[in-house]
Amino acid sequence: MKELWYNSHMNQMSLYQTNSLIEHEKLRAFVELVSNGPRPDGTYNYCREALQQRATQLLQELKQSREEVMETILCHKNETMENMG
């Protein structure tokens, strides 16, 4: 029984870790976008308002993704506990 719970728990941790890596990559890409210097003509690719919109959207995506992963983990944990008796 303990092995079943442990294996199930480790699979869910893997899901959590995978989501964390995806979040990290999305944040890294955004920071890279923001940190780009000016173009040769002295202008930038994105205005402040466009960056703010992208940041707001990214934060919403990350929150939704995290909530979905946590819900999946909790549902799986409950199913595993029910199967254990």
C-alpha cells in the first residue's frame, strides 16, 4: 500500500515539476523579451503598454496552469486514497 501511494505521489510530483519548468521557461522568455535593447534606429520592439499586456496575460496563464495542476494532483491523491481502502 505504501509503495502504491509513493509511486502515485512521485508521478504527481513529476507533473508539478514539469509545470514548474514550463512556467520557468515562459518567464525566462518574457524577461528576455523585456531585456532586449533598442533596435539600430533607437526604437524598441514593444511599448510599455504592450509589455504590460503581455505580462498580465502571462500571469493569468501561469495562475490557471498552476491551479489546474494542483487540482489534478488533489484529484489523483483522492482517487489513490480511495483505492487504498
